[in-house]
Amino acid sequence: MAKKKVTRRTLLKMKRNQEPIAMITAYDYPSACLAEDAGADILLVGDSLGMVVLGYDSTIPVTLEDMLHHTKAVARGAGNAMVITDLPFMTAHLPTGEVLRKAARLMQEGLAYGVKVEGGAEIEEKVKALTAAGVPVMGHLGLTPQSVNQLGGYLIQGKDLPNAQRLLDDAKRIEEAGAFSLVLECVPEELAELVTKHLEIPVIGIGAGRYCDGQVLVYHDILALAGDLHPSFVKVYREAGKLMASGIQEYVQDVKNRHFPEEKHVSHLKEGLLEQLHGYIEGAQKHEEN
Ligand SMILES: Nc1nc(=O)c2c([nH]1)NC[C@@H]1CN(c3ccc(C(=O)N[C@@H](CCC(=O)O)C(=O)O)cc3)CN21
Ligand SMILES: CC(C)C(=O)C(=O)O
Ligand SMILES: [Mg+2]
């Protein structure tokens, strides 16, 4: 577990000291407890939960109510780690009052520390408004999965000069709008390094190479727990999915073969009680006959 409550100041200090920031997604109480106990600095309640937990094939259908439900559970498992929740699809493009109200619900009801918002210049004013209202904002640039239908797939971003320049400009604008950190997803390592050096706020990469201030991966990806998605930036640390599948298969077979439950899993009636119950049943049957 991180020694002290992680705040935006902790993360700034880590960047200055070149101490890597470890972030991982968490979606419920047990995943939050495991990540917290492992010493993760930030738990991200990512809208990827739509794909790895709720079974949708993108993050687009995920609602604020979904995010709230999972954020509450994660907050109960988080000790010192910072809990950040994704604003779901379209939220940041609503009128400012509505954006503030939704962010407020994630903090007041969900107990999130702050929110993460996908986008650049087009959401700059919303980042300013959130920041002014006391909502810590984490930006998210590069591959922004909520725009998958617009982007044409989960593709590496910022590969040519105009797109790389736009990413650099967006990053600076999001920082200047008040964001306390930035996620950079699926961009070439050299570009991510430039952004990281260019910004004062911590940059946390996913598929963005080795030179960001921190890294984030999806919980289910590092444990090979789910999904048809196998992004090339993922490192599988444990084949937990296989372990779980074999355990569940064994249980089902044990039930069908009557190998479960065994004597040690059962309780028994006290001496004599069974005979009394037999007598009771016989008495009831006689009563019915009469
Ligand atoms: N399980 C999971 N892990 C994630 O990292 C993740 C989600 N779900 N859902 C929401 C988004 C979608 N993400 C993705 C999904 C696929 C790729 C992917 O396969 N990318 C190709 C790059 C293709 C190219 O441009 O060359 C890759 O090979 O990594 C990347 C990010 C990241 N997020
Ligand atoms: C992959 C991370 C950055 C994310 O946004 C999510 O999990 O939803
Ligand atoms: Mg997300």
C-alpha cells in the first residue's frame, strides 16, 4: 500500500523526482483491494469496464450510473491510492452545468478523487470549469476510445506531422486549462517522450512507450482475465483467467460426479432428532388420513 494518501501534489513530486507512477484500472471492491495492497498509486475506474465487466463491445454504451456504481465499490477498497473515474461518452460535450453536476455526483456519491476526460482543444473550456469548481481533472489524449467510431478503430495516433503537432498543442492546452495529469494512449514512444518533457504535469502512458512519468494498464489485461482485445502494449503478468476457468470446470464436474460436497462440507442433526422428525412426519400423515 502507498504509505500516504496519494494526491495531485504527490504525483507532481514523483514526476520531479523521476519516480514512476503506477496506475491500474479497478472496477469493484476486490480488484481495488488487490491494487491498493500492491502499492498502486492510482486506481482508475475506467469506462473500459463496459467491455471487460459489462460485456459491451466498446466504451460508448457506458452510463454515468454504471460509472457511479463501480466507483462506489472501488472507493471502498482503496486506502491511500487515488481513485479517478472516467467521465462516460459525450459527458464533456454537454453544457457546462451538466458536466459539473455529473462530475460532482462521481465525487460526492462515488467518492472519486477526480475525473478523467477524453479530448483536447474541444473540451478545454470544460476542463477549466471543472478545475475552477474544485474537480481534479486528468486529461486523456492520443487514442481516445470513446471516439472509436470516428477514428475507425483502436489505432495508434500521432503518426504524422500534423497529428503529432496537434497532440502536442492539445496536451499543452489541457495542462493550461488546469488538468493535474494526462493519460497518453497509443502514441509512438518518441512523441510520448516529447509530451512528457514538454509538460509539468505527470503524463501516464498506455501503449505510449517507456518515457512517460507513469504507466497504466487494464486489470483484466495484466491478468489475462477476459476479452477478445489483445493490444500489443499489454504485458500479461499472470494467466489468472486460465486458473479461474480450470477451477470452475472442476467444481461443475465435481457436482455432476457427486464428488462435491464431501463429509467435511456438511453439517448433521443432533443425536435423536432425526427419529423425532420421522415420528412427526408419520403423525402428520395420520392426521391427514383422518
Ligand atoms: N481490455 C481492454 N484493454 C484496454 O486497454 C482497453 C479496453 N479494453 N477497452 C477500451 C480501450 C480500447 N483500447 C485499445 C484496444 C485495442 C488496441 C489495439 O489493438 N491497438 C493495436 C494498434 C493498431 C495500430 O494502429 O497499429 C495494437 O496492436 O496495440 C489499443 C487500445 C484500450 N482500452
Ligand atoms: C485504458 C484507460 C486509460 C482507460 O481509459 C480505461 O480503462 O477506460
Ligand atoms: Mg477510459
